[in-house]
Amino acid sequence: MKETTMSNVPVFLLVNLVVQDAAEYRTYEKGFFPILKRHGGEFVTYDDHALNFEGAAPRSGRMIIFKFPSEEQARQWYGDPEYQALSEHRRAGTHLEFLTMVRGMAPRA
């Protein structure tokens, strides 16, 4: 039986941002996917018109979801100097509400 640890539980990254400079953001997008894949990440989806069913703070702008096989891989992606340099284009071209990691559930026995 395989032991379940945080290292084999997937994590999801949830992002909410508003694009303010499309050219800067396109530069970021072009470099984002190769770095994401290099760290084992997988793009799930994005939505520019997310539907809020409840809550006091509905999100505006773009919602993005991507995932990694483990928290360690997500942390390595975020800490990658190449990603951090690239993310300056995201910072310059968007207003970021959040970039949040959510841990997945461990597989059930």
C-alpha cells in the first residue's frame, strides 16, 4: 500500500487578476507555459466571466486554475528565478487579486 504524504497530493493554483496592459500580459503568457510544464504543472482553465453564486466579494477579471502533482513542484515553479523574472511582466500588466495554492485531497484507500 502506498503511503499518502503531502508530496504525492496534487495542488491547485487559483488566480484572479485584471489585465491592464495586454502587451505586457501577452509577454508573460508566452513564457509562462514552458516554465509551468518544466515543473510538472498543468493548465486547467481560465474564465474572463466567472459566475459568482454567493458571497460578498464577487471576482472581476480573469480567474485561472492550474495544478501541480505536488506542493514541492508548485513551490519550485514559483521560486524559479526564470519564472520570477517573467512574472515582472504579469505584475506590470495586471492587477493581481490573488495567487493562492489549494491542496488537493489525498487519495482514499
